[in-house]
Amino acid sequence: MLPDSATDLPPYVSIVFTGRNDGYGGDFVRRFLATLQFNSRELCARGIAHEFVLVEWAPVPGAPLLADLVDARCPSSLTAAFRTVVVDAAYHEAVTLNPQLKYQEYLAKNVGVRRSRGEYVLTTNCDVFLGHRILERLARRDLESTVVYRAPRWDLRSVTDVERIDWGYLDDAANLVRPRRTLRPPLFSGGAGDFIALDRASFDRVRGFNEVYRLARLGIDGNFVVHALSCGLTIVDVGGPVYHLDHEESYRTRRSRDPGREGEGRHGDGYWPADAVVYWNRPAWGFADAPERLVGPRRTYLDFSWDAVPPLVDLSGIVLPSQRRSTAADRL
Amino acid sequence: MIRRLVRKLGFVTLGELLVTQEKLRQVRQQLDTATDRVARAAAAREQLKRARREEEQRHKDKLAEMASEHERRRSRIREAAADASKRIAALEEQLRKRDLQAEATAREAATVDAGVVAAVQDLDLARQHLMAIEVKLDILEGAANVLDTRVRVARGLVADAPR
């Protein structure tokens, strides 16, 4: 049964993630396609109306787009529910505040969130398998609005034949590379970038992930949870984990090998006070003003325009958790 | 017949006289006995009366003594009650003063608590401000570095441009 996203009906959930074909963490494409096909299969098997929204941020010139690889290698049941937004590379240079940071993961996710169609938006990553509990809840459609759903991330041992990973592999604790983690209230933080689910209207009201602080990828996910809490949303554990394929260059791998140096390099400074400040993005968050061009079925290209670029510095966008703007409070 | 003649003459026979004397003697004896009994009874009654009077007197004395003792005890109890009342009054006064002291101490403690809570809140707010300033400085530093790079690149382009 094809999900509703194959028709004009809005899907129940938009699954937003971001990536590009740059060999991140080893064989990125294999991990991406394996997890994508697994998740698609499980969502379709349960009749969950969904769409995938992939944001390809500043793609590598000359390398095939991930969207092209999906079209070439995945079944039509998957591609029918798969949309891509490609973001011109000039945006990365225009918005950066840290040349060390090679990828603006959360600005990219905001692009996808802003353009999603589902009643609920689930942001995750390109190497994550959705767990039983999450799929059960999506099938039952029992998510509630104004609630941020979180899930613990369990790291799977890296394997060569990722395409053969099934429930037997996922459910076997021996295949975990680190102890199972649980999330603790009130923030349920820890690996938030791998699973955040929220109704689209609330995502819009809180204006997505932090676009003001662009010096790091690390901590932006946890900062979103603090921001959501300060905006009056509830944070809950969805009740089950997501499974992440461990790989080189992941933050946790780097942290275990070079403690204290995990903040260097692609993730930016991991020690900024992400739990002590919140933010307020401008109304045109998610590059809302970017000129859009349809470049294929279910494929949009964001052309570069300075009009869409957020200001280099917007200090008024950094606020204290206890001092949310009255306009923001009124909206919620 | 002689007996009838003697009786008509007002005389009695010797037998009758003896009998009568015997009877008289018996009667006198009985009378003596009775008299003696009466006297004894009277004496006993007197004795009993005396005993009763003495008993009454003893009771009266006893009662008087008991009344006196009772009075003494009442007096002692009144004195003790008066003492106790004075002590109770003194203790109540002490208690009242302690209550006032305790209230004053509690008010002081509440003021200190409120001060501590306010100080903790101020500290938390100050920490948030500090963190916000740190983040803003990071942003400014990042922006300054980016602009510096762009200016250098632009100057390099200008310098390299053909004249």
C-alpha cells in the first residue's frame, strides 16, 4: 500500500534528514541507502503515511546527488515518498561563522522542516534505523501536539553488509558498541539530533533549530530541547530507541578516542553553553526567502540569494531561557 | 368448825400462819430478788448510760480532732494551691516570652530563607546572563574572523586585478 504522500493527501509524518555524497564517516552512501530502505519498508508495512525530506546541503561538485542515487537504486514505493531540497553551496560560505565547520546540519534540517508537509515532523540522520516503539506509535497515530518526542540513540557496531541488517540484528544487545543509554527528564537530552519529533505547527512556532549560533553543530540539538521547554512545550521519551550505525568521525567515536578534543574539527566547539541560552530565529528561518526552482520530480533547488541569508550577527536572537520574547510567548 | 370460828374472830391457825409466813417469806425473797434485779438493772443501765456518755464523749473528741485535722489539711491545700497558681502564672509568663522569641526567630529565619532564595535566583540569572554574553562574544568573534577573511580575499583580488 503506497503511503499518502504518493498522492495529494498530506502525510502523517515527514522524516527530515540531511546529508551529501562526500564520504562522511566512511561509506556514507551505503549507510544512507541501507537505513533509508529499512525505514521505508517498515513504514510501508505498517501503513504509516509518510514522506522523506532529504536536504542536500552544499553538495560536492561533480559527485552524484544522493537524490540521484536513491532514484537509481531504490524501489518506486520508496522514491514516490522521497523529496529532496538541494541547497546551493554559496549559502554555506555566506552563513558560516566557523571555517572549521564543514556542514551546517541544523540549518539544513530547518530547510527541510520548513518545507515538510506532514502533520508531524521527525528529524533524524542518514544512518539511523527507527525502532519498534517509534514505528508502533506512528502506526497508531497517537502522537500529541506541543509535545517534543525524544528517543535514546543506541550505537550499532559498524558492519560491512549493512544492507542485511534486520530486526534480529537490531534487537541483539551484543551488536551494540556502547551500553544502552536511557534519557532522563527534564530535557531527555543526549543524541537529540538523531530523533526529535514534533507537530509541524509547533516546529513553526518555535522557528526550528538555532540559526543564530552557527559556530558548531554540536549542542544545537540539545539547545533546541532547552528552547522548546522555555517556549512551553513538553518533552517526553517516545518509549523506545533509534539505532545508529557507528562510524569514523562520529562525535562519540572521536570522544572515546581523543577525550577533550572531540570539539575540534567538523563538529565545532562542543563546549558552548547550549543548555543555558535560548534563541529566537528571524521569521524567514529555514531560508524561507530563498528562490526555489523545481529541478525534477520531487526535487527542489534553492538558488543563492543574499536576501535569504540570515545576518552574520544577530545578538538580539540570543535570549535567556527566563526572558523569552513576549511575542513568542503570545504565539504559543 | 374451829377454823371457821377462829377466822370469824379474826384469827388464823398456826399452820395457816406458818404457811402464810412462808408465803410471805417467799414473797419477800422474791421481792428482794426482784429488788436486787432492779437494782442490778438500774446499775447496769447506769453503767450503760455512763458507757454511752463516755463513748459519745470519745466520738465528740474524735470528731473534734478530725475536724481540726481536716481544717489543717484544708489550710495546707489552700496554701499549696496558691503556690501552684503562682508557679503556673510564672510559667505561663515564661512560655509567652519564649513564644514571642520563637516567633521572632522564625520571622528572622524566613527572612534569611527568602534572602537565600532571592540570592540563588539572582545567581542563576547572573549565570544565564554570563552564558548569553559568552555566546554573543563567540558569535562576534566568529563574525569578525569571517569578515577579516573576506576583506583579505577582497583586498587580494583588488591587488591582483589588472590596472
